[in-house]
Amino acid sequence: MTAAFSGALEALRDLLSGVPGLGWVTYAPYAFRPFVLVVVLALVVGPVSTIVNLRRLEFNAEAMVHSVFPGIVAAAVWWGTRMIIPGAALAAVAATCALVAASRSKRENEAATAVVLATFFSIGVIISLRKGDMSGQLEALMFGRLMEMSDERLMQSLIVCALALAALALTWKEQVFVAHDRDGARVAGVRVLAVDIVINAAIGAVVVAASAAIGVLLVIGYVVVPGVGARLAAPSATRMSATASGIALVGALSGLALMNAPTTARPVSPQAALALTVIAVSAAVGGWGLLRERMRGPAGEPAAAPA
């Protein structure tokens, strides 16, 4: 299966190599794999980041980011780096169950989420220390190795992204309904528990797909930041999702371009470049949205010219 995927990937690279402006990502397989990953991630990040912003689940996203860490470490220690994504997926399933259970509490929701975050992350640190000196490997897991992605790991990431995107597409109306009126959605017959499970699983899928490449510590920006800029620029949840995907895509491609810029005096971290450019694009889009609203005036009409 991996061989067939590698052949299809090479065929796609050859096809896109003739497209003007894409030579800088198709000239070598190690440069093309990150390009494919960030394009597919952008499609998933849009709806995930939108619901995270509308439901104020940023702390849940942060908890999920840290909760997959023991799965990543355990897989790297005992089964090798090729099993990082399956190991992270197992940890994400456990974290999803814990976070959904924590969200059912009406009084101590954030405290329970903090307990989940600290518990899972501590387990990951204990596993890494139990195995001895892994400082170099831990650095790779925490900050990612975008340019060292294998075809097998890319294939696993794309499968996880496809599953998350399909789950969100099937429950999109319910996700938006719950985000705006949770009690009303429950009264209307929406299965709120199922909606909670899907969004937490989708967050976990993005983290699992991106953590090995972008890093556990930096992937949170990919989950949260695009939705912030899109919230300020888009008038509806659907447009907000499309805008967030655009922010993630433009930001990621800008980061890859910055990394490959010949004028760069020193090597630039691909993961850090992606995180910073996504933040910059999100700030630009959000600033444009605020400026547009200010020009329209408080009632949605164009602001009157000063006397």
C-alpha cells in the first residue's frame, strides 16, 4: 500500500512540476511531502479552528496537544518512528474520552481539563525518562521534523485528515448549532454528546496528523490561530471556515517559501516559519476585517465622512 502511495505521490509531483510557480516545492521529494501535508491540513484546519473559536475550546485544544504526547513517545521508544502516528492516534482516543467526560461537568470543566492535560503530558515525560537519554529525540517530537517526513507517515497523516474532514462534514450543521446555542440544540433533539465527541476527535486528528511534522508545541497555533483571524473577517460560520482554511494554506506556503528563500543568511526552522507566517496572515486578515467593520459604521452602513 505504501509503495502504491509513493508511486501516486511521485506521479503527482511530476504533474505539478510543470505548473509555473511550483518548482520550488516539486524539485525534490523531501520538499514535496511537506507541501502536500500543509495543503491537506489547511482543508481540515478551517472547520476545526472555526468550531474551536465559536465554542471557545482553545483550552481543550491545548489539552489535546499535550495529551497525545505519551502516545508519540511510547511509539517512538518501543516501536520506532514509523509508528508515531498510530501511537498518537491511540492517545488521542483516550484523551477524547477524558475531555468529553470533563466537558460534561458544569462546575469544574476547566479544572478537569487541566488535570487531563497535566496527567497525559506527565505520563509522556515519565516514559521518555524511563527509557534513558532521549534529549535529541524529545526535541524532534516537541518541535517536529517537517522536512524528514516519510511517505508512510505522510500517508497515515492524510488518512487521519480525511477521516476528520468527513466527520465534520457530516455533523457541520449540528456543530454550528451547538456552538451558538447548546441548550437549544439539546431541546431540538441534537445529540450534543455525539457532537462533542466529533469535535474533540477532529481536534485530535489535526494534532495527530501534524504533531510529528510541525511538533507538539507548535501545532496548537495551527488549531487555534486561523479561527481567530477568520472570526474577525467572515460573517458566517461557513465563510469563517473557508477563510480559516485560506489563512492556514497561505500562511503555511509562505512559511515554506521563507524557509527556502535564498536571501536567508542562516537556516530557518520550517516548523517555526510555518507557525509565525500563519500568525502573520491571521493578523492581517483579522485586521482587514476590523478595518472593514469600522468603515461600515455601527449599523452596517458606510461610516459618515467627518465634518
